[in-house]
Amino acid sequence: MLAASFILLLLASLVNFFFSTQILRKVSAADVKLSFFEMRWQVHKHLKLYKQLCRQESGRLGSEYYGYWLSLIVMIGAALVMFYQLPWHTLE
């Protein structure tokens, strides 16, 4: 179960990275200056602008927004499952 949680965490991280990149590409296409550091760690800073851009273009949120949050929740859940599955009894 620990290995399955690790694999799920890894896959969710890759999916999250993909959606983060897609979100930042759309924001960058709207002539917003992005630094290299923001390409991965500052996605939350630009989510509000991404929502505005999507609503202006199509009237609804893009699928990247939902994919980003869903993959983030799966990452946190998999990390918690891994944490609780660690053999804590061997530390005593």
C-alpha cells in the first residue's frame, strides 16, 4: 500500500505540473511577465488572473483550473496516506 501511495503521489505530481504549466502559458500569453521561479512555485499567485481570462474568452472556467486543484488534492491525500503507512513502531 505504501508503494501504491508513492506511485499515486508521483503521478499526481506530474499531472499537477502539467496543469500548472498550462495555466501559466495562458497567463503568459496575456502579456503577463513571469519569472522562472513562478513557473512552478507561484501558480496560486496567477489563478485569479487565469479565471478572469477564461471567463472573458468562453464564459466559464477552463478545465486546467479544475485539473490543477484535483491533482493537488490527490497529492496531499497520497502524502497523508504514505505518512500514516510508515512503520512508526520500528522507531521505538
